[in-house]
Amino acid sequence: MNEVLKAIQDRRSTRGFNDVQLTEAQLRALIDAALASPTARNTQMWHFSVVQDKQLLDQFSRDAAELMAATMPAGSRGRFEDKDFHLFYHAPTVIFISRPQECSNRFVEVDCGIACENIALAAQSMGLGSVIVGMAMDLFLSERGEHYKRAFGFPEGYGFSIAIVVGNNTVTKEAHPIGEGKVNIVR
């Protein structure tokens, strides 16, 4: 099996990381992979905010947990009330992908997702773990959202699209079973 297909088949969402920070070479490779992603009409309407400030990530996680615990139905907020909850699983690096809030490119979210997947596959190929986190959206849409957009260096007028957590994983898991009937070939 070639290396790309192997990375696709072997990649799992990692939910446990040590605190060893990525090297500059690893970080550059991840960003290069993101920037090499295709976009609709080559618009490149995205921005990558690499956050490695542990205190800032911890505060974001606490604020997100507080928001979720306050807004979710009583029976589904348990993990957000858990003192050990961390939205980013204590990983040392989170890459937030943002895009213009007002734009004519109706494919901008797809483009951000493609870049996110490129980062995930590049991380896998380097022996790093990753997990894609969309749940950060709720905090960005709250009254604290503007604070974090500024703290993370989002360009003016940009909003959160998706985030990916990257680091040295400390846990592994089996692949999810693939559901039946997910492919149709028309010839």
C-alpha cells in the first residue's frame, strides 16, 4: 500500500496527548500541507491561527465547558461538568481555521475542511496524532467569541470554521466500522 493510502487508513481521532510541543519542522510541514490544499477557483479564503499558548487553550476549554454545561439539556451535559474535561485533550497545539464571515464563495467551508484533512493526514504521516474539533464553534458564537478571535489572531471580519488538535498521542483506538450502503457506483 502506498504511503498516502496507508496514512488515510491508519489515521484515527486521538483524544490523548502528551505536553511535548511540536518542532518547528513539524509545524512548518503541517502548515505547508494546509496551504497546498485546493480551494474553489483558487480563492484561498482561509486563515490558519496556530495556538500553542497552554494557558489560553486551557481558558478557552474552561469557557467552552461552562457554556456547554449552561446551555445543554440536563441529561447531556455530564462531560462538560467533569473537572477533567478539556476540549483539546491537553494537546500542545491547536490550529484554528477561519474564513471571511461575509464572502461570495459558497464553498469556503468545504475548502477549510479540505485543509483540515490535509493537516490530519500530514500529522499521521509524521507519527503525530490529531482530532478535528468543531465544538469550538459555540464559544466563538457567544459573547466571548470576539475576545478569542482577537487572542488567536483571526483577521478582521473572519469567523471560526474548524479546528484541528495536533500532538504526540498517548492513546490509540480501533477504526470505526464502516456502515453499509455508503457507496453507489453508476456506470
